[in-house]
Amino acid sequence: MNDTTYTIPVGPVHPALKEPIELVLNVEGEKIVGVDVICSQVHRGIEWLGMNRNNTVQNIYLSERVCGICNVCHPYCMVMAVEDALGMEVPERANYIRTIVAELERIHSHLLWAGVAAHEIGFDTVFHYSWALREEIMDTIEYVTGNRVTKAIMMVGGVRRDIDKDRRERIEKAMEYYLQHFHKIEDIFLHDKTIKMRTRNTGILTKEDALKLCAVGPLARASGVKKDVRQDMPYGAYAELDMRAITPDMYTGEIVGDVYDRIIVRLLEVKQSVELIKGALENMPSGPILSEKNYVKLLSILKRAEGEGIGRVEAPRGEDIHYVRLEKGKESFLSWKIRAPTYNNVLPWIPMLLGGEIADVPIVAASTDPCMSCLNRVTVVDEDKNKKYEITKDYMHEQSLKKTRRLMRNE
Amino acid sequence: MNEIFEIFSAVVGTFVLGAFSILFGLSVKGIDRKISARMQWRIGSPLRQPFRDVRKLLLKESVLPKNAVSWIYNSSPVISLASLLTILLFIPIGSIPALLGGSGDIIVVLYLLIIPSIAIIIGGYSSGSPFSSVGAQREMVLLISYELPLAMVIFTLAWRLNILYPSYSALSFETFQKFPIWNSVSFLGFIGAGIFLIVILLVTTAELAKVPFDIPEAETEIAEGVYVEYSGRNYAMFYLADAVKIVVLSAIIIAIFFPYNLSPLLSQYYPVAPWLGYTIDILFFMFKTIIIAIIAMTFLRTSLARLKIDQIVKVYWFHLFTASLIAMILIALDTMGVF
Amino acid sequence: MVEVNEMVKIFEGRLNCEVKVQSRKCGVKKIEKHELFVRVEREKFMKAVKLLFEIQDYPHFSVISATDFGEKIELLYHFTVDYGKRNQEKLVTLGVSLPKDDLKIETITELIPGAMISEREIHEMMGVEFIGLKDTRHFFLPEDWPDGKYPWRRDETFPEEMTNKMYERWKEVSRDE
């Protein structure tokens, strides 16, 4: 730190970041010479709740709320870990339904990302286009699962809702829509000159750095690490659907590991997801969707169970891993560890940003598709140390309760 | 008695012109937003949204940051708006000659045009936020980048007119008005002037700090940069200055490149009363302004992504400078009558 | 690439420890997926990590999970090897038990820089000291977090007084009115 460097705080609240995280940048003019990442803004203690308050089935819904966007992969991962610990088998049809729902989520997440990335480089038109295209998948998800966002479809030993003929047709219609319209934003992203100017050779992550810093998901694949849980350790129906990890050299013939490569990987993955969903719908066998229909019985099995299990799912942002340990006679988990993909993808920011410009910060940060709510999870209010604020959280909560009552009385 | 009347009319004219440019500038902003929204598959806000924005900003409190230098911080929005309103006094609008036409020429306008940017830079530095500092640096770089092509456009054209009509003052808008540039050149010069038009339209985008050249603001990078600390009335001033700037820059382009009016054409067929002529010309001026704003602002900002600072300097100092140089040579060849 | 059986033999032979293999048939095609749980002593832990580097150049480090068993704390380091190959990936979990009165373990950030966040998290949540970890600031917890309070523990160091008992407050407020 010398006279010519000065510090710019990006975050905790900043228009480039859709969720709170703090990046402290040391800059010389426009050039970045030092980066530090500070989290802890939205840690909600989800693991703690799962270990101390909830039972296993309640934890499914809790894990769904780890993150609004990855609301299939977290419960999927958790039920896989529990099934692994129990040694429970899942019906085939349920595996297919899980796969379809997970891929629907991937399409929506990648389109959301595409919009955010375009917004970060100041290209609002593409942002609106991608989000307009995303509406179709959101409507489909609502039709299939009943909700636009939290899908509430996972259950230990299967799924809660079937995909019947009507819903199947709705998904097929949506896939047709994407086959027809997706090329519009694909063209803009891959061929527009200004996008290429802003993203080519920006935020390069070398393969070695990606391996050393344990990067996952599209970020690692864009750097040339052919790593995809769906391919390496298939779960659900992926083994039957001929799943291959996508790297940017499939499209351009070379791997640079920059932001542009990450765009390519994500766009190709959307197309791949459409193919996977179509394949899954064709091959879907008939049969039961739950291995244990009686919830009371299931809960008693879970309460008596003992063992540990690991669930791994390829979330839209990368490998998601849950470790679950069950203890006899305990309703909640003895131990639960959620590792969301962003957890591993935060450290690669540092080599990507060093030597870059301030203008690169938003797009480089966005190119990993960070998800802070996935990353941060304990809520504990320290009343002693929060005295510097005059209004404590409890006070506010009290006031809020009083106001609710007032309103209720006035009804 | 005559002098008093002159001063009186100048004062009243300034007020009328100021009110007109603010209202019209805000309407152009509304039109710009609506068209941009339609291009982005959106419905967009109603045309009167900018007026609502200003009203709301005027009602809000102006917050003074803790480490700001208050008098500079508070005065720079006023300077910015005032200098832009002053420019309008030197530019003819429609068939109405410039209010202070005799006392200043294009050079004054060019200098006055720099003042808002300088005010923004000083205001940004004085607000004491790191984002504003970065924004102010960027504004400075942007200013240095686009001044060169802009100066080349105006002085080449003035030189051309001076050679053709030595008896007129070369750098006054009246000369430009009297002898439209397109009529004063032959084929090569026509191409040169066309290139200059494109250059000046791109300069306009940067002057207005719109995407792809909006680096001083750059919402997602430095959180509106120079304006990040401004709020309430101070920010409303900048907002109005931005609206007036659209009118000013369009008026300059119109005065140099499209000084045509409808009333002389109409009076060949029908007798047109003077007041009607003025009205028609002002409406035509407004139409031209909107067209220029849409081309230089709306279309560009809707269809391009934001460039980085080094890329912008490259665009202005290499691409646009080369283009202006070629255009200059074409006009010079045309003047010398080589072909 | 090393087969699961060989890998078990390598671990058992070189580290003289027990390896639990949890194999589950997975998905529609009933592909076997293997999870190895290698529980080693603290002294042999670094040796085990280096052994993974022999199996693959860059073993992928996922996360550290921690469980409080009362007397001791168990840390599980989740690794995967043979990634990037179709159906071949294996999960290797290295487990270390640390007694509560001596919560110290060597850092692996020298070998795997990406483990930094995870080690910092365990450091602040469980109070395990990582010998050689350069950056020991809080990562998830706020900067002004009191010393000696560890949210994931199940003993007296758990910050009981700080938990947000919203439902109890609801009752209190009802009583007030």
C-alpha cells in the first residue's frame, strides 16, 4: 500500500452485487492491485437449525430455502445424503422426475445469469431479452410443480408430485419454445462485438488455479477442467441420458478460461438441458414415485436410523455437496454440512481480479454466478455488542409484532 | 430607451428559453425512455416520468456527505445547469436568431460546453467518496477523449466556409445558418461532411454520458460514479442539466449540419404569418432534435454494451480521429479543387 | 486411475487404518458409486492427504464437516478423486478425531489453497486451531464476535444467550398487552 493506491469498497451493498458480499479493492488509478473478500452479511444458520430444531422432513423444506435459485439442488442433495445414510432405494420414475425438475431449474438459472451478466456490462437490452425468455420456463415450473420458485417436490425416497400427461405436454411445449427462440440471445452473446470486447481475455482463470483453488461448475469447466457430477458420478437418470461435461473448446476449439468462455459453457448447457429434458420425458418409465408413502412410518425409520451419507448434485453453479449424519433416537441431524458451489468459487475471484480494471469487477464477479445466500448460512444476534445501534433487532421485532396486532384489531 | 428594451427582452428571452429547454429536454428524455423500453420488449414508463422524477427529487432532502467540501459540492450542480442554459443564448433555435448572437461565437459555445463536465468532475472530487473520485477521473479521461474529434469537426467546417465566404465571420452560427454546409461542398466534401456528422453524433453520446460511453456513471461498476453522493435538489439540478444538454447538443448539430427551416419553403406556396412561421420552425426544430437524440442516444444505448475506459480512448483517439482526419483531407481536397 | 479395491489396500497398507467403503447403486442404470471413509489418527493425517496427491495430481477438495461428539470433535475432509472421467469419480473422506482439550491440526492450505474458506469456517464455528493457517480472521461470523463462543458446539461454549428466541418473545409481548 503506497501513496498512489487507494481502497474502494465494493459492497456489502452495491449495484453490481445482487446479494450482500464485500470486496475490498486496492486500486492504482483503474488497475486492481489487491483484493480481499469479506462475507458474513447474510449468514442465516440453516445448518444449525437442521442440527438443533427440525426433523429430517422439515429439513427438506429448510434446505429449499438455502437459496431461491438453487431450490431443487439443495433439497435434492440433502435427500440423496439421507438416502445414502439409510441405504434407501429410489423408484425409477422418481429419479426421472428429479432429473427433469433439476434440469428445468438449470435452464432458468442460466437464463437468469445471462441477464445479470448483460446488465453488469451495461447491456440492458439483452438483460430484458433473457429475462423475457426466462418467463416461459418459470410458467412451466409453476405448471409442473405448483410454484414459480420453491418447487417443494423432493421427499426422502422419491418425489411428491408426478408428471402426468398434461404436465408432460406443457414441458414439451416449453422445450419447443426454447428450441425456436433460444438462438436469439445465443446469437447476441456469442457474436455481438461489444460483448466480446468486454468479456474476451477478461478475468482469466488458468486451469492450474482452477484446480488449486478447487473451482467447481461452469467456472472450472470454462478453464478446461472436465468436471461435472452428472458425468463423473451420475445420479438420477443422467447415466441413461448420455451426459457429457461441456467445455468451451467444443465451440471455439480453444480454452482461454475468460468470461467469454464461461458464457459459452452456460449457453451450451442450456441447450444440453433442453436435450436432457426431452430425452428424460421420452424414456420415463411408469411406476411409483415414492418408496415409502406413509410419512409417519418414514419419520420413525428416520428416527431409528444411524449412519452417515453424502449427497452430491451438479447445481447450475457447480458441485453441491451435503454431508448428513443421523443418530439413533435423534429427530434432527447430528451433523449437517452444506457446501454450496459459491463456497469454492469465491476464492478464484482473487486471481481473476488481480491486474484487472475496476470496470471488470462486476462482470468477473458475476461470471462465477455467485450466490451469497447459498454461501452464508448462522443467525445469532449478539446483543451485547450491538449496543452501538440504538435499535436492536428484538426491539424492532417487538414493534413489528405490536403493529401487526394493532392492524389486526383495527380490521 | 432602446437599450433598456434590449436588456429587458434578453432577460425575458433567457427565462423563456430556459423554461422551454428544460421542459423540452425532459420530454425528449421521456421519449427516449419509451422508445428504448419498446426496443427491449418492455412497456416502459409514461412520457411524463422524467417530470415526476424531477418533482420527487426537488421534494427530497439534499444530503451533504461528511467529508464533502460543501460550497464546491453544492455549487457544481448549479454551475453545470447555468452554463448549459447560457449556451442556448448563443445558438439559433428554428428561425429565431440567437439571443446573444452578436456577442459570442462557436468558440464560446465550445468553452461553455466543457464547463458542465468540469463542474461534474469538481463536484465528484469534492463529495469525498471513492466511487465519485473514480467517476471524476473517468469523466476527465472521457472529456479529453472526445474534445479532439469535436474540435476537428467544427474548425474544419468553419475553415471551409471561411474560404468560400471570406466576408462573413467564419465561427458564427449565422454563417452556418446562411450557407448550409451541404450546399457549399461538392461530392468529396459531401462525403467528408457525412463522416463529420457521424463523428459528432458519437461525440454527442459521450457528452451525454450514455451507454456505451457512460463510464463516469457506470451504475454496476462504480454505482453512478460522480453522482453517487448527490441527492435531492442537487441531483435534480444535474438531472435537469442532463435534459438541457440533450437540447443544447442537438441544437449545435442542427445549427451546423441541418440549419434548414420550413417557413421559407411554405411561404413560396402560401403566405405565412410571421408568428406562424416561427411556430412552425420551432416545431420543426423540436422534431429534428428528437430525431438526433434518438439516433445519438436511444439507438446506441439500447444496442450496445458499456465499453471500458481504454477502449473508449481508443475509439476516440484512433478510430474517430482517423475518420475526422480523412474527412478533413477530403474537404481540403474539395476546397483546393483537385478533382 | 485406481480401482476402489486397490485404493482401500493402499490406504490400509500405508496408513494402517480402517477404511469403510459405502457403495450404493445409483440412478436408473444402477451404477455403483463408492464412498470411502478413511478415519486416521492426527499424526498420520498429512500423510493421508499426500497419499491422495499420489493417486491424483489435484484431488478435488470439497469441504470440511465437523461433528461434536462431546469428548471429541470429528473433522471430515471430503475429497473427490478421478473426476472428469465418466462414472469413475470416487469420494474419499478423511476423518480425524480431535480431543476437546487439544483442538489442533495442521493446515492443508499449503497443499490446497482452496481449503482456506473451509478452515476459517471450522476455526470460527468449532474453535479448531489450524497450525500454519495464515489468515485466521472471521469469515462468516461478524468481526466483533466474542472469543470463545462456537455456534456449532454442543457444550458450554455454545452461545445460548444469543439465539433468537422469537417464539418466546411473541408470548411475552402478548402478555404485556
